[in-house]
Amino acid sequence: MHFEHTEYLWLLVAVAAVGALWGVAAWQRRKKIARWADLSMLGRLIPDQSGWRPAAKMVLTLMGMALVVVALANPQVGTKLEKAKRTGGDVAICIDVSNSMMAEDVKPNRLERSKRAVSQLVGRMAGDRVSLVVFAGTSFIQMPLTNDYSAVKLFLDQVSCDMIATQGTAIGGAIEKAMQTFGYGDPDREWEKSRGRAIIVISDGENHEDDAVGQARAAWKEGVRVCTIGLGEPKGSPIPEHSTRGSQGSYKRDRNGDIIMTYLNEQMLRDIASAGGGNYQRAGNAGSELSDIAKVIDNLEKEDYDETVLGGYESRFQYPLVAALLCLIAELLIFERRNRKWNLDDIL
């Protein structure tokens, strides 16, 4: 259970304050009466005076006020099943997590900059579904298609270069996995070509494993546009060691003891984008150079999703409101003094 308008719950402090003031006033009144007459004689002096009725009336009043505040806050419990239909495109984002992505020629490093680029692109989306694929020497689906952008950012935070033990850069395999997130090759789903799908590959372009250009061309034949984003500097950069990252001179070395350099291969990324009918852009430190990729996403043919069952909370403000009314009605029906007993002598 939770409350839709929690700000109203602060009014309970005011209700408690009213109750405290009433308690202090009742205590002081009792002290004054005790000065005037002995409490044991008070019942004879004021025979219709009730000790519990005023307190009961005040308790009922305070309960009614508190329940009205709870009703204003609108308690919501359980889930209410609703059906919604959304319109948008499908975008698969492939993130390179090979060791070369730890190079710091873009700040703070290539991988963190790529994650910022993804966050930037997702922040522009409205209704589009997103999937995440991570790759190095192999690839796997980090998150299937979803329109829950908060979930995308949550999964994005978990992306690191330690996710895949097999090193290398197999962009073609990543494109193939991205196609699978769209349902391509699934025997239980009927595949239809559509211009409403796109694959975005974020990498330094050092592809050593497969035919990435051929995979991009095959995806484009199925109507899926492939775009690429380059990370790094063409002049190259050393790769920091994981265990001592940030220490001067702590870089990966080859068998001969020479520092390993990693280079941005822009030509490879351009060739992949060209074969995939998409655009190539380079992501530097500024973070404002992804407008062309964003336009590709914006221009995707929007299609209706299958109806999705959404979980929502159901309002229950009626219950505390009815209880508040009952308390207030009960307060009105209770008199502060005892009911006087009438008899024939009183009438005569």
C-alpha cells in the first residue's frame, strides 16, 4: 500500500496538536474544579455531569479528522490491471565492453562515455522500445525490448568491461544478437520487414572477429537500419590496467613489455553504417554530436505495439472517508451530559 498524495499526511500533525491542546485544557479544567469542590462530591452537585462522554466525543472527532486526512492522501493498494496501446519504433543498442573501451582518450573513458551517449539517446525517446546488447569477443542480450526507460538506465549502470571474459571485438555477432531482440529468427514469431527498427552500435571500431559489414548489410535487407557511434581518438591511447587504473604508467603491455595501444577505427564504423543504411557519428567529450543518430530514431516508422498489461494501484480513499463520516455521526449522537430520567413527579 502507498499514498498518492503524501503531502497531505502532514495534516495529521495538526490533528495530533488539536488533541494535545484539548488534553491540556481538560486537565486544567479538572484542576480548577478540584479547587472549587471535592471530586467525590462533584457527582452529587452536578448529577448529570458525565466523565467519559466529553472524552469520547473528542476522540471520535479526532479520529474523524485523521481519517479525512488519510482519505485526502488517497491510499492505494493492490494492483489494477489495465490495457494500453503504445506507438513507437524498436531500437537495439549494442555496447562494446572489450578492454580497449577502458582507454581514457575520451573522459572519463570510452565505456563511461558510451553509457552517457546511450542515456542521452534514451532521454530523447518517447514511446520507442529499447533493448541492450553487450559485446566483446562474444555478445549477449543484456535487456530485451522494453519501453521502461528507468529499467534501461538501471541495466545500463551495470554494464562493465568485466561482463564478458572472451576478449576481442565481434561487432557482427552483436548485430546478430540485436536482430534477435526484434524477433528475427524466432520460430514462434512471424517476421515482417519494417522501417520501424534500428540498431545502434557503440564501439571503437577495432573489429577483429567477424564480418560486421556483411551482418549490417543483411540487417538492412530486412529493413533494419544500422547506425554506429565511434569512441576514442584515431591517434590511439593506452589501455589502463583494471587493478591499478589511474596510476601513472599502469597500462596493459604485450609479451615484449611494450604498451598496447588502441585506436579508433572510423573507417570500419563508417563502412558498417553505410552497409546498414545508417549514419556514423563520433562521440567526443562534448556530448552534443549525436543529433544525426537521434534524428534516425525520430524518423523511424512508428507502429502499434501489442496490447500490454500494465500494473497500477487502485485507490481506496472511500474506506477512510466512510469511517470518518461514521465517527463524526457517532460524535453528534453522544451528548456531553447524562440523559435525565423523567418520572411522573417531574411532570406534575
